[in-house]
Amino acid sequence: SKFRFFIVGGEPAKEAGKEVVATLNTWNTVKVPLSFYSDATVDLSAVKQFKVDDATTGELATVYFDNMIFITEAE
């Protein structure tokens, strides 16, 4: 299954999304690099919320998050 993970921030609010592939009905580890979200699109110092939708239909999707971690170190 595919979903899009959006960050929303800035004034006026802007959003940028990244398509993510996940296996249904199981826990997945997903890494979304902030480098994907350029400061020209979304002000990364003013992120207000996250949004998730179904990448195929664009409709809202139900996704459960656990242990959301933000890191700055390069891998």
C-alpha cells in the first residue's frame, strides 16, 4: 500500500508530501528525510502538523504511528 506523509507549516500554511510504501497490517519502519522538504516549500522551523492520505486515491488514510523519532545525524 502507498500513502503520502505531509508536513504542514509556515504562514500562510504550506504543505509538502512524500510518497511512502508500506506493508498493510504490520508495523513498518519508514524514514522520511527532511531534505525532501525544502525550506522553499515548507518552513521547517514552523511545522505545525502532519497529514497522511492514500497515495492512490488522495482520500484520508488511517495510519497508526508509534515511536516517531526525529534525528539530524547523517546515515
